[in-house]
Amino acid sequence: MTTVALPVLSPDQRAAALAKAAAARTARAQLLAGLKAGEHSLAEVLARAGTDEVVAKTKVAALLKALPGVGDKRAAALMDQAGIPATRRAAGLGQRQRQALLAALAD
């Protein structure tokens, strides 16, 4: 097994990377809070996965758990029913998987 060395970053590069990561976490938290509050529907959010980097990199399980009335077990069951692996991110969903997931939620 080969190991890959991490790149050596200057203090400025490291600070920029940390700031970028913090901004991404904040944006993801706002997205999930919007889902929880009902400001956005899951269909709207999934439609943005192709153009919005924050949505694209968010795990489908996290999006489901942000919905009112959906916890760990229901999210896992919905993903299993739609044939979506537990580690899948929103950008990695195919059209059939999206439709199956939205149909499973409608039940």
C-alpha cells in the first residue's frame, strides 16, 4: 500500500483553506436548516445539485435527516428502498434514484 504525502501549505494557504472549509460548513448548515424549516423542498434541493456546489457535496442521508419527521432509521430505509448507497452525495444521484427517493417520500 502506497501512502501519499499531504502537500505542505504555507500559513496563508492553510488559513485560506480553513476559511473555505468554514464557509462550506456554514452554507451546508443553512441548507439543512432551510429543509428542516420547510423553506425548501427536497425536490428543489436535489434539482440544484448540478449547479450548486454546497448541495452537490452534501450527503443524501444528511438531506433526508433534515426533513421533518425523518430520522436515522427512516432515512436509511428510504435510501435502501430507492437503491441509494449510504455514502452517496447529492451530485451522485441518477435521475431514477431521485425519482425513486421522491416517490418513497410521497408514500
